[in-house]
Amino acid sequence: MLTARDRHPIYLIMDALDECPDTSEVPSPRNRILQLLEELADLQIPTFRICVASLSEFDIRDFLDQSGQKRDIADYVRFGNGV
């Protein structure tokens, strides 16, 4: 679906990521979701947008800082969707 030739926009919207369990299991369910989000973002498909809402949890903030997503979010807010 992500690489379909018709190039219609695809939106993935996730809410309450902080409510995903962060257990001692390796990797935790939350960590698996963060890894999946990173893999999807790394695809750099121009018509694919990801929006994730969450309370500020350390591991989620750390993920956003390390993956560069924080900068992308700030650029989007600053310049609009023309980034």
C-alpha cells in the first residue's frame, strides 16, 4: 500500500503511545512500536505521513531526540506542510 503507484496520501495516526506497555520484556511492546515507527520513517515515502500523540515519557522523548523526528516536527510546525 505504501509504495502503490497512484501516490495518494496515506496517514498513520497513533494516539496514546504512552499507554502502550513499557515492560521489562526485551523488547517491550512500546519499544517494538517505536522501532516500527523508525523503520516506517526511514522509508522516506513522500506521500506517507505519521502522526503520534503521547504524554511525555522518557523513552519516547529519547526516541524522538535520537531519530531526528523532533527536528522534523519543529520544521513542520515552523514552515507548514511544504517541508
